[in-house]
Amino acid sequence: MTSPKTAAVALESTTVTLPDTALPAGDLPAPRLLGPAFALARREFTRFIRQPHRVIGSLGQPLLFWIFLGAGFTPSFRPPGMEGMTYMEYFYPGVLMMMILFASIFSTITVIEDRDQGFLQGVLVAPVPRLAIVLGKVAGGSSIALFQSFLLLLAVPFLGLPVTLSGIALVVMAMVLSAFGYTALGFAIAWRMKSTSGFHAIMMIFLMPLWLLSGALFPTAGVPGWLSTAMALNPVAHALTIVRAPFYADAATALASPAYLTSLAVVVGWVALCLWWCASRVSRRDKGVQG
Amino acid sequence: MHMILIRNLRHTYPGTRRQSARNALRDLSLEIPAGQFCILSGPNGSGKSTLFRILCGLAAPSSGSVSIGGHDLATAPERIRPLMGVVFQSPAVDKNLSVQENLTLHADLHGLRGTAAGRMTEALAWSDLKDRLGDRVETLSGGLARQVELAKCLMTRPQILLLDEPTTGLDPASRRSFILALRRLQRDRKMTVLMTSHVFSDAEFADSVAILRDGALMAHDTPDRLKAMVGTEMVVIRPRDPAAFATVLETGFSRRPVRYGDELRIENIPPAEAVPLIAAVLDHHRADVLSIGVKQPDLEDVFVHVTGRGAAFAADAEPSDSRARQPELTA
């Protein structure tokens, strides 16, 4: 470092003195990914817990959906090949999915709030890989969604589902994957958004169809051709498949089924794609144009 | 050695359907030697914020280069980030977390695991936060919340500190204590500080002040030499009708005033002439004058002088050393 005197001289000089030696940047340790990501995720969850109305709201809505729709549809629910299944039972994985989907995506509204309030810029100038910022936010949002949906999972023993322990393990895995996929999707969409109300509008026209066409509300068998194509392309439908199947089969049986494996591959690919999309959006800097 | 070296920086915001492209920075060059406290000033829209966003790596310029600590900002931002602490205008702390939680989060982001406790004590030593560690930031006063920002940045022992209007919203006492603490820390730790500010009392403490207007550097010098540019004394008049009175001064008194808002200023008056001039003006035009006085220039006057008539200033820039340092001014 220069002394004040040489610094003053440097100010006097009219020529450009290029620094002869670059400062060591703390000899650049290997990019730390998980530490910063974990710290950001923990912050996300702490914030959530400290806002009780968020907890109550996100728990209450799917529960009401489930109880009202379940009770109302059960008398008329007679799909072919599903005799003996109540609508409460059919709808249960769909409610789980709804909870994960909505809680995940809406947890990413905090991206817009963070940007608004200035927290985000502090994170962006920190020496962390951009992917760590994405992972932290996505893992934080996912943990909020999973916290709520795990509470709903406590209802399983009372539903009379033929579920095994290994099956539950697969259900949990599917829930984690879904949460990551949805949160990453919400993150990528929220990243450039200026207002939370705009985000709400976009997400409602975008989210509702994804969920409605997932098979959460009605079985996919016997729907019109166009609808069946739309459902086959919908990642939420595949996520629902891998959540629902293990309730009725143990892990070995599920993992041996080509339909299950296809859906699993689609969901994994979709999570990876969304995370990559997020990272590329975060890495982009506002570039000035030639003018 | 120059800690921050900005060469021919240009930044143009892309136009939208409703708005044409806007030049925020035009060929800006600026050097800040290591260990200096530099204040960046300028009217709203002068390009300060754009420059700040570029320096902290949030925006990429249209052209030109920035080197910080010898690293090129465009190609090696990951080498610069560890050297740098940034205090933003809008608070970059989480209001729902406590002071301690915010500092821990920052330490984790910078990979300070293990050393965090010691660093935290060190970063808080100068502050008034020691009894408030468990309190949520939303419960702190504005001044204390600003201290959290600064303490947070100090934890990583930055060599360069960038601050964007850090004293905005603080009362004069808190502002003064913030600046004094900052100045002391900067000297003790030999940091290079670049701070944007609107507040001229802030600038009195700086090693150098850079004044921006319309995306170009108008002046960059020590506070004393900047003040010398305006002369030793000036007469400030508030007439009822500034435009008409300017003509009166030019024709009747052969003085060319500078208009700034409702004020007319006759700058660089030799000390012996100020009082006789005031007496003469009052003798003949008492009814047209709301107030009149003599004034020692402070940095605000420099600012008015430099930004109020930048073109004229460029043409008759008096101090030769100032002209030499900013060759782009004479263009």
C-alpha cells in the first residue's frame, strides 16, 4: 500500500500510472458453493417462521380445498378402474402437489422484495458463485414448501392408503424434487419482475393450468385427446405421477415401472433445466449499449 | 499505485419504446490512489449511480475499462469482489433478522467460518451496536442501521470501500458521527474509500472530491484547491427579479454575475472590494434587493460553480494543475 505522501504525488501526476502489481484477491479460494447457499437458505426459512400469517395462510388454503372438494365430490366420484377409492383419497396427492407448487412459487416473491429492499444487491456483490445465490434461494423456498407439505403428510395413516415405508421415502424424494423444480421456476420468472402484483398475475394464469392439467383434480383416463397431450407435456403431471405412485406401491415395484421412471426422468431434467435458467439469469449484468 | 482506475468509461442505457437511449456516462476517466478518501458528487442524473453500479459489478459499461486493485472489472470480477466492501443507499441488511444474524450471514457469504466471532468484535468495536446485537434491525434507529451496514462490510476487511449516499436520511448529528467514524476507520485500516454524497459537509473530510455533471468529470481535486477555484470571497444577492438585476449589475457595475436559482453571485471578488460593492448596490437599488451578503466559498459553492455553468468553467479553468489533470475538460 502507498503512504499518504506517495498517494498525494499520484494525484498530482498527469500521466497514467498503471499499477505494477495486482493485489492478491486472497489467492482466490476454490468457489464455495454450499456454505453461502446454506446461509441464504437458512435466512429464507427464518424469515418465513417469523411471519406467522404466512405460515397460517399457506397451510390453510390447501387444507380447505381438500376438505371441501373432497367431501363434495366423493358421492359422485366413480372413475372406471378406481372402484372403492374415495375422492378424498384420490385428491390427496393432488393437494400435496398443490401445496408444494403454490408454496414454492410464492416463496420466490421474496426475490422481488429482496431486490426492492436492497438486500439482494448486497448478496450480488459478495464473492460467491452466482449458482450459490440461486441454490440458496431455491433451497430456502423449497424448505418452506416442504415444511408445510410434510405437515399434511401426517394425514397419511388416517387415509387407509396401502403405503409402505420405502414408498414414503420415494414420496418424500418426489416432493423434494418437485419443490426444487417449482421454486427454481418461480425464481427465474421473479428475477426480472419489478412488482409483486405483476408476479401474482403472471403466476395465476401460469400456475393454475399447470396444476389443473396435472391429474390432481381428475383422472387422466378418458379425457379428450388434446387434453391428454397437454397433460403428457406438463411437468407437474409427471411430478404428480411420482408423488402418487409410491402411495400404492413399494419402492422396488415403483422403480421397476417404466411409466414411473419416465416421469422421474422428466422431473429431474426439468429441475436441472430450471436451475440452469436461474443461474444464467443471475449472471447477466445490465449491459450498456453503444450509443 | 491507483486503486481504482477508470478509463474512458461510457454507458448508454438501451432505449425502450417510450424512451430513447440515454447516455449516463460520457467518456469518464478517473483515478483514485490507494488509501485515499474520495467523494463523488454531482447533481441528480449526473451519472453517479450508474458509475457506482458499474464499479460494484452490477452493470457492465458500454465501453471503457475499469481496473480495481489491478484487476480488470470486466474479465475478473470474482477477483475484485473479495477486495471490496459495498454500502448501498438502500439498506442491504435483512430487517427481519437481528444484528448478529445479519453479520453472521454476511460472514457466511464471504466464507469467514471460524474467524467470524473475532471479526465481528473487530468490526463492531467502533460502533454503538454492542448492546443491540440480539435486536432485529427493524427496531434500530436510522443511524444505528447504517452502522450495521458498515460493520457488515468491515468484517471482510476490505481494501476498497464503496458507499452510495450512506448518510441519506440521517440527522446532522448521526451523519457527522458516521462520517467521522468512517474517516477514522479508513485511516486506521488504510482503506481506499469512494463515496457518493450530496452533502457538502461530508466532502470537507475527504482527500479529494470528484464532481460529475452529465456523465462527465467536471473537476477532481482536494477540497481546498476546489474552493480556491471560486476565489476567496463572493457577493451573493437575492433580488426581486434576478434576470433584470443581472443586467443592472453588468451595465451599472461592470460585474458579470452567475445566476443560480433566485440568487445572483459575483464570484472571486478581491476582499477589499466586497463591502464597497454591497454599499453601492444598496445605495442605488435598495428596493430591488431582498438580501445581499458576502460569503467565503465552501464546497457547495464549488458545486454550484462547476455544475451551474460547466461549459464556461471548462473554457476559463484557472488553475493550470487542474486543467492538466483533466485534459477532457478542455475539449
